[in-house]
Amino acid sequence: MPVRATAKRRSACPINVALEVFGDHWSLLIVRDLLFKGRHTFADFAGAEESIATNVLTDRLTKLERDGIIRRRPDPADRRRVRYELTDKGLDLAPVLVEMILWSARYERTAATPAEVREMTKRKARFIAAAQASSRTSASR
């Protein structure tokens, strides 16, 4: 896969690059919502349990789009509305999020059920592929 420079970075350290692209918690929560929760509109994201401020949400959506993690599309049901979807680059974050969920569930009390954690642990590749496929399908609605 070709490497493309998208922005001036503080350093080329791979951890730094990743953190500059999706390192703030709001960006990862938007990716989570697109990947696992079927949320695709500004109102969906604004209504999430973490209560992101609308100005912060606007900023993060712009940044994620600029970095090629998400794309905007007109809503097929109402062309005046915008729907967001993960790009292939964004969908490739699924394994990262699953590992974060498993780490959190190992060390903290979380909303992940024991059945979900078991599924992610025992059938990780299948779980990730299903989440990616579901995100692709729900994005096209």
C-alpha cells in the first residue's frame, strides 16, 4: 500500500503519527460510533452518552475527514442531510479499537459484556470483519 504524506507532523515516529491522526478521545469515539454503534449523522454523534460539544464535534469531523479516516456523503433519504462513513483507512482502525476494548475490560469495569469480550477474544478476526462489514452496510443506508 502506498504511503501518502497528509500533513506536517511533529516527528515521523509511528506512535506520534498515529496520535496526531486519531489520538484525542473524541476522534476515537466518533470512529467507535461509526464502527460499532451505527451512528452516522452529526445529530447521532452529538447525542452520544459522552456529550461532545457541537463545536468540538465539528472540529473533529473536519479533522477526521481531512486525514482520510471518514468521508461525508449526502443522505440518500434526504439529500440536504449529511452522513458520515469510515473510509478503508478508518475501517482499518477496527483492530486497534478491539484491542483497546479488551485492555479496558481486563483492567477496568466497562460496558462491554462478558459475552462480547469472549467473542472478541476467541474470534477476534471474525468479530473485526463483521464490525467492518456492518459499518459498510449501515453507511450505505
